[in-house]
Amino acid sequence: MVAFTVKTELVNLAVTVEGETVTQIELHGRAGRKPRTAFEKRVAKQLGEYARGKRSRFTFAIRPHGTKFQRAVWNRLKQIPYGRTRTYGEIAKTVGNPGAARAVGVANHQNPIPLV
């Protein structure tokens, strides 16, 4: 795993990658170095465009580490259209566990790639 810092107008981000896959984006983070590889620079460019309101979708691969339930919740979060919202209860229903609204909230809080 390698981490680098992306400075945006909104917040500094510490981005962790494994190969050419993003595994974590930490808000208000610092990783001690700038992006070096072509992949890291592409990720930094897209995150900067997002922060400036010029991008609503990302083209880089992600693989957040978490439980099966957390990954199911995070996959549903990615499907919410840009600028739209869903309740934790709505998400719980779509992952097949309608009584798990609070667990969805916890999974959302633990999302290691919140911007994406």
C-alpha cells in the first residue's frame, strides 16, 4: 500500500492505493508525499476536479476493505445519483436487510472512500 496527499480547495486528502486501485481516501489527511505515478496523478486530478465542482463521477478503480455487509452498503451508496440522497432505511431495504438502518449508518460512517 502507498499513500499520497491530494490538496484541494476544500480539504486535503490522504489517498491510499494498492497497485492501481484506491482503497482509502481520508478527509483532512496528509500522507507525506505528492502523487508520483501516472495512476496517482490521474486520481489526484479527478479528486481536484470533483472538489471544484467539475466532476461528478470517477473512472479509477476502488476496493475498500470491509465486511460483506459494509461492502454491500458502499456499493449501494455508489449507485445513488450525484446530488441525490437516500435514507439509511431505504439503503437497508436494497441490501436485503430492511431492519438494518442503524447498521447502514455505521457502515456509512466507516466508509473508507467517502467521496467516491
